[in-house]
Amino acid sequence: MKAIGRGAASTKAATLWSFANLAYAYPTLIEGSVHDHAGTLAMLLTDAGLGVAGFCVLMLATRLLRLRFKLLTGAPAAATAVE
């Protein structure tokens, strides 16, 4: 919730939640119409294709925004108690 900030927080939160609900609404509409026209196998393939397309969009966004992800090469050393 830090991304929302202080001003008009409830309006911003409601807007973000409505966008999150789109992630459930549009696949239902797309896959439902595919199932009605082409059957169950086509619907399942469409579901897999939407997942791949979403992943590609996220990877493209990280490339365009030049975000870098660093792999953890090792866990930080644990602090030891001095007796």
C-alpha cells in the first residue's frame, strides 16, 4: 500500500483493485467464447497461450524499463552472538 500514498488513498486503492479484477475477467470472456466456438481443447490451449503472452509482456516491460534482476549468489552471513 505504500505505492498508493496518503492523498485520496481509498479512491486509489479501489482503482488498483478494479485493475486487479481485470486479470480474472478478460480470460473468462476470451476462453468462454473460444470454448463455445471451438471446444475444450482449444480453450485449454488458449489458456496456455494467454499465460505465455502475459509472461512475454512482463519480460518486454522489464527490457524496455531496463530493470535488472540480480540473483542471490549467497546468503548473507549470520550474525554470531559474542559471549
